[in-house]
Amino acid sequence: VATLDDFGGKYAIKVIFQENEVAIFKLKDGFYAIGNLCTHRGGSLSNGRVENDIVICPNHGGRYEVKTGKVVGPPPVQSVEKFEVTVIGNDIYLDYITSPLT
């Protein structure tokens, strides 16, 4: 879905994976992917600020764990989907992870 080069100096990018907007984050310990759209009002999480592995929605400040997609701060109450990330060489691949949203 992407390459390492797509990050340039950024810590997050937005990709389309099987018709879903997905945010891929580059953290110190690896790459993580979650649904890109905030469940509150659809803000783009890939444009949010990351603090201590928490992404902050740029629209209304909702907070999600980058590694799990779990909502950890209002106004959203529903988590976003988490995706499995595999990096092979310069290429980044995604797959679904079956987990309940809360």
C-alpha cells in the first residue's frame, strides 16, 4: 500500500486499503496502522499530532492509541480499527486484524 519513502520526514501517512482510509504511523519501535477517520466527526488522524503513542485528532482533540486504535480521550467514544503492518524491504503491506471495536 505504501513505501518507506512515502514518509519522507513525516511520522504519519494516509493510504487507501481495500476502500478504507488508513493512517500508518512511524513510531520509534515500528509501524502501526489504524483507521484514519476519527469516529467523532471524521477528522483525519494522519494529520493529527502524536504524543506518547497517542494521536490527537486535529479537529476536536479526540485521542486514540496509535498501537491499538482504542479511543482514550473524548469527544469520540468509539475506537477505530487496527490493521496489521508488515514491512518487507522498502514496501509496506497491510492486513486486517479481527478485534472488536469499543
